[in-house]
Amino acid sequence: MKRDQFYLPNGIIYLDGNSLGPVPKAAAARVQQAVTDEWGEQLITAWNKAGWFHQPRDLGNRLAPIIGAQNGSVVIGDTLSIKVYQALAAGLNLRPERTVILTDSGNFPTDLYMAEGLIKVIDRDIELKVVLPEEVGKHLDETVAVMMLTQVDYRTGRLHDMAELTKKAHEVGAVALWDLAHSAGALPVDLEACHPEFAVGCTYKYLNAGPGAPAFIYTRPDLADKAEPALSGWMGHNKPFSFERTYTPSPSVERMRVGTPPVLQMAALSAALDIWEDVSLHDIRAKSIELSELFIAEVEKRCPEFLLISPRDSALRGSQVSFAFEHGYPVIQALIADGVIGDFREPNVMRFGFTPLYIEREDVLNAVCILEKIMREKSWQQEQFSKRSEVT
């Protein structure tokens, strides 16, 4: 769909956009402009002249349609972990009489870490209740303050029904918090229709804004002036340049801003968002399913030793496919050496992402041919492929 707008190294089939998207060709020039024309020529005046100060709000408004959010309900900045912490703390404050954070065992570990850390510092007896993904609905009751879930399981690609679970959470009076890290840019999301209180996500996966790109947070519009930001940072103040001694939060979603926005990284995000202006997420989803189904069929035919652990039903799966294999790590390393980039997750999971912006049927077929060759020749057994790197 947009392959010509990305820099993709020759001879590489990139099936890891679910972890880090490739660089948009326009990003380098946009960042260079921010460095030389803005920072270089305008110096500190660029906060006003180049609009740096309002980037979190303006880019949030550009990202909002991708996640089905209203204008003025999304703000950009900080890391995803910080945004999880903020949203979870705000959710708990909305239900001060309740004692449970409900999540599932497929949630991304850092979300659980942030919850554990938050529980340690607040003066309340809160339980982090972790259940099987398919049993979340059964455990929603009047004790649950916040239901905190990642829509797409990072290991398997299993897709939660956001609308149904949010509805069930609301029926028992719980707050719904969704992590869209593996959803934004991969499939249609409709926050306005689903009506959760909070959503968070990153911009470096399917949105292609680069390593370390800032996260986003969505606050439902009716809560924008009620949600209490746990991290009362300077940039979230109603009048940050009045330099008042006490904190007064902004009356909008901008109260969820914390620190100084990463201007150069936001320049890359701006270039990445340009690509989405004429893209239909429904078309993206249809093509993603087509590519994923082709990959599953070809891998199962040619590499029967692999076990599909992603849902077989495409309606229950995000934009990735995962297979389990006892020696998954060296297989992935051998694939990378042969020009096919996927990734590995413990204990035995090989992950492959399908991003129709730059992946085509030919890429899928060629990738499976290379995978079949590696398995047939057992080249993955070479000692070099078993040496673990820090990042897998």
C-alpha cells in the first residue's frame, strides 16, 4: 500500500513491525528540519515559533482518528510505562472504595510491573488479580476498581473483544483501561463507540515513529477535567509558565502531560503520521488477515514441526502470527541471517508481524521458502545461532 514511503534495506523481508516499525523515508528530513531550521536557527524561540510546546496536543489530534477517538481526547508524550501508571492511578482514584485491579496472564509484563509499583506506593489495600485471558469476564464484579488489559496479546496475537469486555466492566461499575500497543495502526479501534475511560499505547510499532518514540494516552472526554494525574508534572499544569508553587491541573486531557516533550522524536512521529492520512484501517485489516492466513497455511504445510499458538480464527487475532518450537531462538537467528527478520519471545515463541503498508504476498511466500530451507538443512543448529543476545 505504502511500501515506497519506507526505507527497507535490500534483501530484507521485514516481519517485525509489531516490535519496531521501519523508518519512513520522510522522517530523516523532518528530523533534520527540526534540528537545523528549528533548534539551530530559532533556538529556544522554537517553543513558540515552531509550535514545539503544543506538539503533544496537535499530534494527539492527528493520531486520534487511528484509534477512533474524539478530537481533544489524546495527548502524546513520555513512555508507555508512564502512561500506564498515570491511567491506572487515575482509574483507581475514580473507584476509591474498590480493591482489585483485574488483568490477565497475557498482558505485557511491564503493565503488571507498573501496577505492582503503584500498589506499593499508594495508601490502599489493592490486589492485582491476574486471571486467564478467557476468564476475564467471569471475574468482573463489584470489587474491581480497574480492568487493565492489553487488547492484543504480545506473545500470541490473541485479540480481546474490547467492546464486550468494556461493556461488562461498566455493568459492574469498573473502570476500563486498554493498552493499544499492538493495536494502534494494526486494526480498526473505536474508542468512541467502546467508551472506555482510558487507553494508552506506543507509536514505534505499527505507527513507525522510531525507537524510543513517545507514547499516547486517551482520556474519555467526560473525564478530562476529573481524572487525577498521579504524576503532576510541569507540562500538565493549567498555567505552566505562571510558575505557581502548587499544582493546578489543566482542565483538558493535557493534564496527562508530564515532562518536556521529546521534540526530535515527535518530528519523526509527525512524518510517520503523514502516511496514515489517506489509509483505511479496514483495508489494512483485510490485507493483514490475507497475509497472515497465507503465512499460516504455508508454514503448516512446509514446517509441520511448528505449533501454531495464535488463534486460528483471524477474527480473534491481531496482526501477528506466532508459532512455538522448542528451538525457536536459533531458528529466528538463522532466519535473520538469511534476510528474514522476525523475533523471539520466551519460552519458545517465534513471532511474525504482518504490516500491509510495506509487506506483500511475495514477501510472505519468500519468507516461508527461506524458513523451509533452514528447517530442511538444519542450518539453525549452527552454534552461532544459539548464542543469546540481550535483545531477542
